[in-house]
Amino acid sequence: MNSNPSPSNSSRFEGCTLTGALSVLTEVRDAVCIVHGPSGCVHHNFSLLHATLLANDRLEVPRLLSTGLTENDIIFGGEEALEEAIARGLSLSPAPAAVFVLSTCIVETIGDDTEAVCAKARGVPVIAVPTAGFLGGVFETGVKNALSAVASLARPAPAAEKTLSANLVGEKNLEYGVDENAAEIARLLSRLGIGINLRFVRGIGTEDVGRLGSAAVNVLREPALRPVGEDLRRRFNTPYVDSFPAGLAGTRRFLEEAGRVCGIDASAAVEEERAYQAEMLSRFSEIAGSRVCFRSPHPMLETDPDAVAVCTECTEALNLTVDPDGAAIPFPYPAPVGTAGTRRMLHRWSVLIRGKERK
């Protein structure tokens, strides 16, 4: 049985399939990504990824190439352009350990056989990744297809090589606070004696992917990745917890579920976390009893059940009153991860509430 500690699905259901895949694949540091399509498909994605890296103090440049299809290629087929781009990618220095070829809407529409071109023997894995959203697919689809593509580089680990460790699967690499969220999951799992085996996929090399099957459990970023969790379970016989925890009660449930999956009695860890949470809440006693009013950039965000549950438990714990004339505080979307995420959220609330009271 696999867990469902969080009832929500906070993934982005819209957006470019290609962007979703690139947010994963460009985190394989010794690989090259080739976008098979017009140059514009690379340009806007490169700009987004580069800006995100800089915002996270990572002075890196995504290794992206384009087949740069022209009108002539679109009419007569772009497979020759793809062959040339793969050769160009393999000639880069340092030489890539793998090449991911991402299809675009136009090449899927004109019928280029990307998989056949990629299947040719070249001494280095060249892996086709379907990312043509025009024919069905969104950002989330690209993430799933990319995770499956990277997993194909790994092989099942013998039972003797399994370790009491976890893989973090499908982290949102474009999400603000992605590393803070990973650190919180590592802290929680450490209460159970479980270490982190692999961040799948963030800041790793192709050799690291070989460890994918040696973990005792996979922790998915969100329930929308259950198909990926099932795929990894079939490939490597690894069970999964299907979401990072949201809020305080969700964090305790997460510990219980991770312990159950790994055959560990989590009761002591849960009580330790409960005490830790109580101490954390005590730091915000100065805003207890305040009046607040939740604000969000879009009303639909306020329907996220995880975020609603976190707001409810925190307003009750601090005896806050929801009032239209209260201090305007942001509705948390996505919901904060774990106790640490909740603490950061409450800190923002505290600043706004105290600012309102001083006026």
C-alpha cells in the first residue's frame, strides 16, 4: 500500500510540456539536451532556466542545443537536422555522458521518427523524450516523461545493495524554496534514521542515476507523480510515499507513513516532531488572538485543500480570527512543506500582522 498523506494535487496542469521536461533533464549535469524543433522553442526555455539558476545563486548555463528547424525542414522532414544536432552535441567538450532529445509540437505533427534516429548506436545513450504538448500534454506530462527517461539509465539493484535511504522524486526545480523543501524532508527522515540516497532529479550526474534502485523508499514531490512512483516500483521494487508533507499534522502523518513503508516504528519520531512543532508555535505567541484576512492572487488558489488545512490548523493553534478588516496575509500556495515551511509562512504572517497593528 502506498501513502496519501496529502489530499491535494498542487501540480501545474497547464504550461508547456517541453518546459516541464527541461526543468528535469537540465539537472543531469553531464548530459546535453537537444530540442528538436524551431530555435524559438529553445530560446524562451533557456532564458527561463538560466534566470531560475541565477535566482538560486547557481552560476551555470543549461546545456541546450536546437535542431533549428527551418520552413524547408518542416516541409520535407527534420530528421537530417536532428542527426546533425546529435553529432554536434556529442562533439562538445566536456563530452556528454548522455543526450536527451526532446520533440516539439511541430516535429510530432509532421511525423519525424525521433525515436528511430535516437536508437542508432553511438557509444553514448541518446534518449528520445516525447514532449509535444500540442498533441496532448502539459507541463506535468513533460516532468513525468523526463523522469522516466532518466530512470532508463539505471538498472535494478540487488537486494543486498539496498540501503535505508530515500530518493526524492520529482522536486519542482522551478519552485522557489526547492532546496529548503529538500532539506526539510531530509531532516524529517533523519528522525527515522533514513538518509537521502538521490535527489531525482536535481544536480546529479549520470553515474549518480545508477544508485536510483538502491533506496528503501521513494518520496514523491506530489500525488500527481504516482504514475512515476508506480513505474519506479515496477523497475526497482521500491515502495513510495506519494507526497511531501504539508503543514504540521501532515508532517506527523508523513513520518508515520515513511516509517510504515520502511518497517520502522515511528512513534518516538512523531512525538519528537510534535514537541518541536509546539516549541515553534510558541515563538509566535505575540500574534496570538490577532485578526487576519487571507488574500490570494486568484480565488481558485484558495480551493487547494492542503493550503486550506494548513491555514485552519495555524489559525486555530494561534487563536487567530478571520475578519475582512484584519491584517491581510497571503494565502499559502503551494502549501508549505513540513514544519520548516510552516515556520517560514508564520514568520511572513507575523511581519504583516505586526505591521498592521502599528498603523
